[in-house]
Amino acid sequence: MKAVVTEEVLARARSGDQAAFRLIVEGCSRDVFRLAFRITGNEEDAEDAVQETFLRAYRKLDAFEARASFGTWLYRVTANTAIDVLRRRKRTSEQTDLLEDDAPAARVAPSQEKSVYRRQVRERVEAALSCLSDLERSAFVLRHFEEMSLAEVSESLDTTVSATKQALFRAVRKLRKSLAPVEGSTS
């Protein structure tokens, strides 16, 4: 979490000061959204996760223990909330196949080809990430997109370092397998 929450603001928020909690929301919402979006892969779901994250954080603020950093604690709340949003979405709707190419075979300019190719690669990466388990996806996002250390990822996901390493190993292996056909197709 790049936003820094001071001890004073945190103490005021824990004592029920809503203005102090608003400062926390304003200072951290960008980072919370970025993490939620990377886990859910969907802007609407990420926005839902952000709202729910801050509701959960407000309700559980008194349970926060200062032995961990507030940012790490909020990352854990965010990751768990985003995973819950994903689970709800999977239960209520069918997954769409992002790899389906329904565009007509038309001639496009080279710059358009690059744009189309980048979009297709992004969609394939998103589809590959969606095939990971919740733990694998969260660990991968925290480690490789948020650049957290293994210890920080483990703490954020409330797992052991060994379990985090295994989740990352499985995620990378699955992503490599899923994305292998893309490697040789750059023009």
C-alpha cells in the first residue's frame, strides 16, 4: 500500500472519528481499487470490492493489530473482498470466453493490427488469470503487479511463506501453459 496512514489518523479512526476514516479512504482508495481490479479483472467488480473493503475495514478497524502495518492489513481485506466478489460473480453468471474472436476478417492498417494484437494479448492474459484459483491469482497479483515480497504476500493472504511459494509456482506454471501459443506470434 503506497498511501501512508499516520498513527494519529489511525488512532482517531479507531476511536470512531468519521473524518479520520474518510482521510484513510481518500488516501488508500486508489491502491485498493488497483488491487481489486487486478484480482477481479473487471472495473464494476473492482468498484464493488472497494466499497465492500472500506465497509469491512470500518467495521473491523478495532480488530486491527498494530503488529502488522495498516497497509498490509488493508491489502488482506481488499484481497479477501475481491475474492468474495469473484465467487459471487461465478455463482450468479456464466463466464464468457474472452478468447472468442468474433471480429470479421477485414484488412486493417499496421497500427490497427498492433492495437488489435495488444487487446487480444490483454484479453488472453485476463482469461488466463481468471483460470487460476483465488489464492493463486491473489498471490500472483500481489507479488508481480504490486511487487510485494514473499513475506508481505504471505501476511496479506494469511498463509505461510511455503504455501505462498507453492501458489505462485502453480500460478506461473498455469499461466505459461495457457499463454504459450502467444509467445511465437509477435509480428
